[in-house]
Amino acid sequence: MLSRDLLVEAWRGLTWSTLWRVAMALCLFNAIAIIPTIPSQRSGFTWGPYANAFLAMQIKGFCVFMLVMVADRISDLRRGALWPYAAAVFLGVVTGATLLWLLTQRLLGVPTAVSLARGLAYEPFQSFTYRHSNGAMIIFALATAAYFRRRRALRNLAEVRAAEGRSAALEQQLLHARLASMHARIEPESIITELKQADALYQHDVEAGTAALQSLARRLRMALAETRSIAAQSAAAQRITSS
């Protein structure tokens, strides 16, 4: 399912500005979570656990973010399915924790609270990934759920607006047809013809000629009122279509 074309399509809109905003959001969360836990006095301060915490949020956050973008594409293909986001959170956290362990424990040798307590050169993979996956899974699941709900709401709103636009376009076509029919009934040629017929009636029957003229006047007033109504409805439909 994760074909090359799918990944390219999912990450096509990725920009440096987007990556920068994600990094700043993760840094803000790090600051909120880490700063209150830093001891007020310098004595006994160990930088390793805080460096691990900072790198953990950045690496896991970017892994989840990249996979959520893929989940967006899969969800669109699956009519708004939720499971791609659940898979993105799980795989993103596990992948991020694994990369974090390789970087901080095997390559850089950054000490952790566990490695310091046990006197180890680096923390074992099992305990490290468990600690960094347990809480992160909940945090990123909640964040992704909020994102999914907002995205689904925006998608539903877009579908409603598209349906309204199609309905307005159809209504506008019907109004144009009614307007064309109305114009056909009040063409100058037909009015002149009816006036000539009324004039001919006057030659023989004044009351019949008067009735014919009054009937023509009523039709013209009704046609004018209907034309104005159609024009107003057409303008309203045009505003809905263009919005």
C-alpha cells in the first residue's frame, strides 16, 4: 500500500516553512514539559535525560508528522477512514523511539536516568523504547485525534459547500430557462401582433378590444414582476456559486 507514488503524492506539499512550524511546536511542548522538572540548583544537575527528552520529542514528532501526511492521503482514498491515523501514530512513535535509541545510546552515548542508576554505558533497547513509546503514544494519539476531527469537519464543510454550489448552478440554469421563456412571451413582435388584434377588435367591438388590451397589460405586468424575481434569484444563486 505504501508505494513510492503514494509517498510522493503525500509529501508533495511539504515545505521548509511547514517543517519549521512543526519543529517550533515540538520545541514549545518540550519547554512546557521539561523546564518545570529542571532543578533550581546546579548541583546534581545531569544534562543527559533532558537532552534525551528534547531529542525524543523532535524525532518522534517528525516521524509521526510524516506518517500522518501519508495517512491523510490513504484516508482520502478510503473515504475518511480513521485507521491510517492510528497506524501512523503507532509506527511513528515506534520508529522514532528506535531511531532515538540508535542516535543517543549507540552513537552519542547520551546518559539516561536508567543508565545512570544502573551504571551502564547505554540503556538497553527494550527499556528505552518502552519508556519513550508508552507516554508518547498517548500524547500523539490525542493530538492526531484532534487533527483528524478538525480535518474531517473541514472536509464535510467543503462537501456541503460543493453540494450547495451544484444546487445553485442547477437552479441558475432553471432560472435562465424561465427567463428565456418569459422573454419569448413578451417579444416586441408578439406584443405588436396582439396590439394589432386588439385594434382590429375595436373596429367591431369596443368592449372586446378593451378586454384584450387589459389582458395584455396584465400579462406584461406579471411578466415584468416575474422577470425581476428571476433576476434576484439568479443573482443569489450566482453569489452562492462564486463563494
